Amino acid sequence: MYTWDYNLPKNWKPQTRDEWVWFLERKIHYDDWKGVRPWMLKKYARALKLDPAKRLFVGAYLDRYGKKIAIQADQ
């Protein structure tokens, strides 16, 4: 299945907090985990706007591949 995506250069990396949040949300929503590292999720987990099921999935991913942390949305 083809997933439309932005035409970003292969070496593009997020620079600001907002770019990181956008990048990670896009990766998670489209189930494209290539290039996503546990440290990225740990650093920006609280800023991610995810539905509860995806939030649980990210928590399970971190339990398996990263240090266990609670990922709850900012209040």
C-alpha cells in the first residue's frame, strides 16, 4: 500500500521541538518506525498528541526497546 508523504530530503532531520513532535506523530500514525529511536520517544513523549491506543503502543515499544517511562499527555 502506498502512503503519501512529504517530499523531504533523505538527510532531513528535525531541528526544533515542534518539528520533532510533528515528525514522531507522523511516523507513529503511519506505522513507519524506521528511524525512530527510543531516546526520541522518551524525550518528546509528553508532547505527542496520540489517541490512547497509540499511546499504549508507544509505551509497550519503550518497555521492550527503551527504558520504562510513563507517557502521559501534558495537562
